[in-house]
Amino acid sequence: MVKAIPNYPIKVLSKAFAVLDVLLEQKSPMSMSEISEKLNFYPSTVHRILDTLKYGGYVEQNPNNLKYQLGLKLLELGMAKINQIDLVKEARPFLKELAKKCDETVHLAILEDNNVIYLAKEESSQTIRMISYVGKRAPLHCTGLGKVLLAYLPLRERDRIINKIDLFQLTNNTITDIKRLEKELNMIEENGFALDCEENEKDVRCIAAPIKDYKGKVVAAVSISGPSYRINNENEKHLIDELISTCHKISVRLGFQSNN
């Protein structure tokens, strides 16, 4: 999704959003001076913004070190948004069933701002699990979910995103060449599923497939993820079949018909 520039931007609001964004990106508490330096804002401006956000519950301040972090009000807003999405509501029973059948971690995700964003997660009963959470963002080029969401975009939109994102390397298997990525995306579109063979995280494999709406448009993706020794050549075919079947059931719930 491409963000549109507002017609009538309000500077103080833009600065408040910038403060929230930097706290989100940092993932750890920050002092007022650290935020000011990071954003190149006057300390007095940052102080007023933080004071207002703290009053509303959008940030919290540690009374011991006086550092700031995101507040619970943002979690409340985020969960309210997720609960409004029919996709999550319709998909959740099928995600639970898939996680139970495969006994691996299952994710539901969408494409947003040139990233994968997790909307739902169902854990396996295994002792070794995936470190992920609802709301987490992940790269497109080296995750099964991301590659599926890219593969089914209109070609012009796909090319625009590929040429914009950074194909950074996370493991020895990460695809960092545009031509190779394009070739794999075409294969994914043809096969109906994507594989992440330790491309995003060493010793972790993932299988992903698309969810379609009533128009036949891919609106989300579902993945099965786990350690490479559990997701291997012996059970890959079974997992792919279960995943594609689950994605089809969710798509039907969203109004998709096979003749679309």
C-alpha cells in the first residue's frame, strides 16, 4: 500500500507520529534527548509532544530512568483494528485447525507498506517454536508469506515494489538478486505456493500460500513455519496439501468461487 501525502498536513501531528514511529522502531525505552537527537527536533518540542502523548496513554515514562516507551493505549487501538478485520475472524478457526493438524506454527499475514505484517498466529505444541507476534513486520523478499504476496500482485506493482525494497541478506540462502527473485515469483504464481528454505532465518523453513477474496484477488497469505528438521522433504508434500486446502476454505468464506 502506498501512503498518500495528506492534502492539509498538520505539522504538530506529523511530529507526534514521528515520535511514536521512532519509539516503535527502537523497540526499547528512549530518553527525551535521544528522541530529540534521532528526529532532529527541538527538545522543547519533543517534551511537549511526549507530555501530551503520556496524558493520553499513548506513551509511558519510567519513573526511575525517565525514559519513554509505547503505551497500552496503542495496543488497545491495534487490537480494535484487528478485531474489525473480517479476514481474521473468518480465518481463525481454519488457522487453529491447520496448526493442530500439522503441529507447527501458523501465521496469517497481509502486505502493508512494502512489508509483511502478521495479523494472526497459532502456535504448535512443540517445545521449539517460532519467535513472532501479531503486528510484527517482516521482509518480502526472503519470507514465504512475502514472496506469495509479491507473486500475485499485478506485474507493474510487483516491479515497483521489488525495485524499491532492499534485498538485504539475512542468511546464506537469502535471494538478493532481482532477476532470481522475479524468476521465483513467477514459479510461485504458477505452483500456488512459496517456500522459504532458511532464507529469513537459519534452520527455519516455511511454506506459504495465498488467500483470495470474492473477486479472486489475493488479499492475504497463510504460512506453516518450523525448524528445518521438522519441515523437510519427507513431509513437505503433505504440509503443502494441507496448507492449500486451508487457504481455499478461507477464500471460500471470503466469497471466492473456483470459477473466479
